[in-house]
Amino acid sequence: MSAAAPVVITGASGLIGTRLRAALRARGTPLRLISRAARIADEAGEEWLAWADLPRAVRGAAAIVNLAGEPVAGRRWTAAVKATIRDSRVSAGQAVVAALRVTPAEQRPRTLVQASAVGYYGSRGDALLDETSEPGDDYLAEVCRAWEDSSCGAEELGVRRVTARIGLVLAPEGGALRKMLAPFRLGVGGRLGDGRQWMPWIHADDAIAMLLAMLDDPRWNGPGNLCSPDPLPNSEFTRALGRALHRPAVLPMPEFALRLLLGEGADPLLQSQRAVPALARRLDFRFGHPALDAALADLLKR
């Protein structure tokens, strides 16, 4: 990827988008960021454009990273919320392809990194899941399939498309880890449900490093699981977090309580995906934090 050509990012204000922006800025890459409303370009070299300006944004860009989508976890899924979760992802992918179609071939970005999630596989118990595994058939799996399919037209236009099936990204400033820290620090943390569900986690630094590899290296193609090589059951994950915080992890949250609180929205917390990054291993990607205890120690010292 050319360092001089800009990268377009949708969903740039989220946890992953914010960290990816910082990493690309550190490399001197200009950024065109798509949001609900345009803003004046700032001193960091970030140009914020409205969705209506997406065709102009992609022209002459090196790559697109499509991270757009309404939050999934931590909310009750009404019919309206479920429709918004799905439609926000599908419409973003379709908009990216529409913008690529009206861009002359010589000015078209060569790479699209399309976000997805390990929810693609559904809840699969102890089954080991790599990128060749079949999709699930529940709501989240259907959303992920539609999310991935929404931008498949990019490949017909000669654009290399990598689909990042993202696991649980651990960062102290946001996401799931930040939500878990308060109860665990108070000594009231514990497993969710029976704790046997597998959690495909990844240190935020490794997540960004993998996204950069997807942008830079043409060998990355098709789906890639963005998670560590060491998924753990929720019971082991919560014990590790307790150890890292020097607190007990003995107060479980029963499934019925989660269902009372979130209804179907508890699915992301209770589903089991023992996903592994087979593509990353095949391409010799080097994880900086492959083991959870060391990853948590690094994150919490910050």
C-alpha cells in the first residue's frame, strides 16, 4: 500500500477505528473518514466526510476499511434494534461497492478490508472453527453473512477484499474489557452463564497489527479470523481477569439473569465460538500477545 495515498475508513470513531487511525497517522498515511456529517480537516491530516461524499473519498485512495455498524452487545434486542443492527452493516457495504463502481478503474482503491465478526459461525460449543468452517443459522450469524455479502461486489471490480471476522477486542479504554473492570475490581465479577462458552479474544495491539497486515500484504485475501491463537472458555477468561486484578472471580452471572436483563441481546455473551486464526498462522503473522495472562498484564498496566 502506498504511504502517500489516503486510506478511507468508515466507522472510524469506534474502538477499533480510533486505534487504526492512530496507527496509520503514525505511518504518515492521510485519512479520509466517513461519518454522518462532514467536518473541517484537522492538523492530524484527517479529513471527515459525509456518507454522501463516499464516491469522492474513494477516488485515488489506496484502500478502504469498512468498520461501520451499530453496536450489538449490551442492549436489549427489540425488533427495531435488530433491524438497525443488520441494516446499518448491509447499507454501509452496499454504499462502498456503489462508490467503487462509479470510480474510474485507474483511480479505484486496490484493497477493501471489510469488517465482520466471529458471530458468523453461530454458537458451536467446543467445535474448533477456522475460516473454512460453515456459517451458523442464528440471528447474529445471518447478520454476519449479510454483512460480508454486502461488499462482495468489490471483487468483481478488481478490488482485493479481506473480511476480518473480529473476536473480542481487549482494550482498557473501551469495549468489553472496560465494562468488566468495574465489577471485577469490586470483587463481584465471575463467569457468565455456565462459563463453558468459548471466547475468541485478541489484544487491541494485535488486532490493529493484523488489520495493517491485511492492508499491506496482498497474500491476505478472503475471510480471516481476527482473534488470538488461544481462545478460552469464559470461566478461564474470568479467572484470568481476576488474577490480573488480584481479585476473586467467584460471583457468576446466571444465564436467566442475563436473559432477564437483555433478552435475546444476551446471545453475544453466551454463545460459544472456539475460533482460531488459521489464515494469520498460514501467513506467519506474529502475535505480540498470544497468551491471555500476559495480554491482560500489558493492558492493565496502562
